[in-house]
Amino acid sequence: MSDLIARAEEFARLVHGGKNISHQKDMVLTLKELNITQNKEILASAWLINTLKDTQITYSTLKLQFGKEVADIVYSVTHSRDDNFGGEEKARLLKLLDRVVATEYSIDINSDLYSTYKKQFPLFKKHLYDEKSITYPIIYLWYYLENLYRDEEERLSIEELEDIAKDIYSTNLDEKEDEYYDNCYQIVEELMYDQ
């Protein structure tokens, strides 16, 4: 385990004063189990996600202890509302993961909360989904979350979700590549026309 990740876990346990941090632990485990990312800043941020909201720890302290990138990710996830999310890609991934883990927890434990998340999903997606920052982990998490809102007998397997996300991601890459070459062709055509 990365020193940064281990320090973040220890820090989270310390500043939460013995309170249960199973949500953060579940986020880290989900990142690892679904093989979404091995990025140490994202994994460290997952441990620290509720630090600014639930403790007296400040952004400056996080920045000093864990660096600007981790502090920025945690700040973006904590201070961006669902209806005005401005965070960068790593923060978007963590915000999405936060909702995935909360939804998984609510399915069996709190049916009212699960119903609320399910109703909020279209608005949540409208404000958090960004066509410009489509990566495989983000596509996968969107499909994973959407799958959680299906009736249990209609839910897809992990393998089916992975296949769908890979297909969409590769299609998206092909479209971006085509768009790039179209733009290059247009530039060359304009240069030739100007001569």
C-alpha cells in the first residue's frame, strides 16, 4: 500500500475520533475490487472524503499533509453541490463513487434513502455527467450506478457491465479519433485553399 494511502487512512481514523468510517473504507475497497483505479491520490482522497465536512480539519491542513491534488479533490467533492459540480475528473470519479457506495448501502439498510437516490438519479447524472471527460472508470461507474437502480432480477452481472463500458469507451475513443482527423483534414484543406 502506498505511503500516501496508508497515511490518509490513519489520518481519517484519527480525526474522526473513533467514529465509524466504513463508508470511506467501502469506497476504497470498491475502487480496488472493481479495479477502477490504482491512482494513489484518488485512493487517499477516498479515505479523506468526509474530513472537511465532518471534522474541524481545513483545506490548508489537508494540503499540508497530503498535497494540493488530494486537498483539491476532497474540497471539490465536499463543496460542490450536485446541481453545480465543477470538479475535475478525479473529483467527479470520487463523487460518483460516493453515490455508488451510498446506494449499495441503502439497498438493504434504508429503503427510503434508496428510493430518494433512485428518484434523484436523473438530476444527479444531468449535473455530474460530462461528455468531455469520459474515461473507462467513469463510464463503468455510471453503468454500475444505473444498474443498482434496476429491479434486482433485471440487474446485469459485473462482467456484462464491464463489456458494455468497454464497448462504449472504445466507441467514444473511435469517435474522438475520427473527429481529430476530420479537424486535421479541414485545417489542411483550408491551408491549401489559402495558397
